[in-house]
Amino acid sequence: MRVEILPNGQYILNGQYVTLTDIQNAIQNANQTSKINDFIIEADENTLEKYVVALMDVAKQNGIQNILIATRMKR
């Protein structure tokens, strides 16, 4: 599962803007059919840490062990 975080704190999952609650529900639904092995957080270099940490907390609370963080630099 991959979630993008915009610099303003908005989350994008599967091309749609979502809330942390939406992400939590998506994780729980996905875990019912198969365990999520990797959770990828993609954030802009200007994204505040608090948005990344909040997303990491949701993932950890839902049993995800492997959290990968990717950053995008401005081009």
C-alpha cells in the first residue's frame, strides 16, 4: 500500500484524497483479505513531519511492520 502526503498535509491513496480514518479503514479492509507487507509513505521534501508521523502511527496501530518512507525533491 502506498500513500502520498502533500506539503499541506493532505493524504492521497489510490489517486483520491483521503483522511487518516479512511486510510485506517483501507488498511483494515486490505488486511482481511491478505496481510499488507509493505506500507510506503511518499512525501514531498517540504511536508511537515507531523503528517508523516500521524500516518506512521495509523499504520503501526493496524499491525503494519514494514514502513518505507520515500521523499520527492523539487525538480
